Amino acid sequence: MNYEKPKIYETVGDVLADQTAKQDNGKPQLTLVPREIIWAIAQVRMYGVNIKYPETGKDGWKTIDKERLQDAMFRHMLRYLDDPDGVDEESGLPHLWHCCCNAAFLCEMEKHDGDT
């Protein structure tokens, strides 16, 4: 059987000549996110899960009131603004990292506020 490939599958070397074959328009381009923030949040999470709050497990933060997370984020932000190189007394990790972690929790909570 003689089959002619549609134009969208023509290749130039190993790259598709027409990128319409990959339907990713409108999807988040996650490679734009600076990777350092992901590493920072992971370090704070590991400290929380493994050392400070091991009894609550990895999802313990979901049981905390939004206002308490806002307060914690704000405390770390103020400490960061006072001393950009400052670290949290308990974890030894930068205040900025803790601030980012709390912001991530709040982003997730806001996303689910309308869920039933």
C-alpha cells in the first residue's frame, strides 16, 4: 500500500517541520519557572516532613488554617527583608525559602477553595 504522510509529519532531520503536530498551545510552559524555587521548597518540605512535623506526614500542611500559613509566610518575608541572607533559627534554611514554601501552600489552598 502506498501511503503519503500528511504534511504535518514531514521532518527536517529529527525535528518536525510543522510544530502543529504537538498540540500544546495555551498550556503552561513550565520550563519558564526558575528551578531554584523548586529545590528551595523541596528542602523546606523535607525539613518539615522528616524533622519538625514527622507525625503529620507529607500532607499535614493541608490541615492548617489559611490565616496561620499567611502569618508564617509574612513572618519569614519580614525576616528576609530585614536580612536577605538570614536563615530560620530552627531549620537553618533561608527565610526566603520558607516564605516560598508557605506561598506554595497558599496557592494550592486557593486553587481548591471552590472545590466541594
